[in-house]
Amino acid sequence: MQTTPDHSRSESSISYYSACAVAFWISLVATGCDARSKTMAPSMPADLRELHVVAASDLRFALDRIIADFEKRHPDVHVKVTYGSSGNFYAQLSNRAPFDLFLSADISYPQKLADAGLADKNSIFTYGIGSLVVCARKDSKLDIESLGMDVLTDPSIQKIAIANPRHAPYGRAAEAALKHFELYDQVAERLVMGENVAQTAVFVESGSADVGIIARSLAIAPVYRNSLKSWRIPQLAHPRLEQGGVILSWSVNSEIAKQFCDSLIDERGRTILSEDGFDAPD
């Protein structure tokens, strides 16, 4: 049985300035800081309804677009989102955290909540299929586009970033892909863990890691597409990243939540998700 490598030594070597950059992005991404809610707060109508959502961090850019479209069609609704790790959210929701809707990078988490009576089983739905890429900064000399996963054997690589497999579905998929290509044992000591896949992307973009394995939806997002180069990992190399959502049983806005879920899978929502790197469910 393989032992889990000690990644703390690698992580501790991240430079002070890179760590500052990471901390800044985490404050925006991992903690789900919603700038729009702050700017809207002083002028919010008294009858404005709020929908509280927790969502996988790979959804951020697609979901922000879908929310903007939804709020235009429902001017009496404001959607507040917290982005982060699906596994961490599952643990919080198991303790009845005060949210209306859970959008997970692994549909098994919504299913477990429903099985435990904590979510509406009839509301479970799949909104997309995620995929992985191996990536590096565009100014890197690594030829990722030609070498694919084999680039990870380059001796110049000191740190390879993946999301933490203990609670991040994309981390588990990245680990599985490394094992599929028989690379895990070669690179295990060089792995550094992001709290979620969005933080993992920050590690690569900031130069804190030489390469990373992240969600394709992040690699092609506007904030990264001009700074990262990538190679798409075949779907057969890792477990299927079926992403889905569920309405929590204690939601006081279940009707609005249902309308928002519908907006994710209607024609407009499907188009946005496809453009932002999610394959359509079967």
C-alpha cells in the first residue's frame, strides 16, 4: 500500500510574495467573497429575496454569468454564492449550514445529503461533466501541448499542484490520472495541495508551482486563458466528474432555488456551461 507523501515540506517553500498572492485569491475564491452583495447592500429593495448557494470552485466563472442572466430575468432575487471545496461543503451541510442550494463537483455528495434526509431527493440534477487539464504558465519552457502528461517527468519540475484529494473531487481525479499514466510514484514527493481546484490554479498562475492539474473550466476562463497553457487529460484516465446539485431540505427559498436550477440546464445555461468548459450530461 502506498503511503501518503509529506507535502508540508513542499508547501512551506512557497515564497512570501506568492503566498500573498494566493491569500488574496483565496479571499475572493475559496471563501466565496461576493463583491456584488456588498455593493448592492445599501440600495437593496426591502422585498428583495436572497438565494444562498454553495458551489464547487470550478463553477465560478460559468456560474457568475448564469447568475447575472438569472437576476436580469428575476429582478426581485439576489443570488449570493460561496465557492470552495465540495467535500468541505458536504461536511458543513451535514451539520445544516444555512444555505438553500448545493452545487457540487461530485454528484455523490448531493445524493448522500438526500439519503440522509438533509436534501430534497426529487431536486437532484446533473448540470455538467467536468474535465481535467495539465497546465503551466505560458512563459514556461515546458512543452505541455506536445508532451501532455509526460511533461511531468521533466527534471526541472519541482512542484506539481493538485487539489487536495481528501475533500476535492478534482484532486481525486488528478490523483487517479497520475496513477493511470503510471506517474504517481515518480511525482508523489513533488505534489503540493490546494484547498480546492481554484486555489490549485492560483498556485500555477502565480508561479508557486511549476505545473498543475486543474479543471478545464478554470484553464479556459478569462482570468487564466492568456497566462496558462494546457493539455486536456482524456476522460478515461480518471473517474467521471459528474457534477450536480440539490436543494437543501431547510431552504426557505426552495421555489426560487428550483427556478435557479432550471436556469442551469435550460438552453441558455447549457450554452454558458459548454462555453466555459463543461460537457453536457448524457
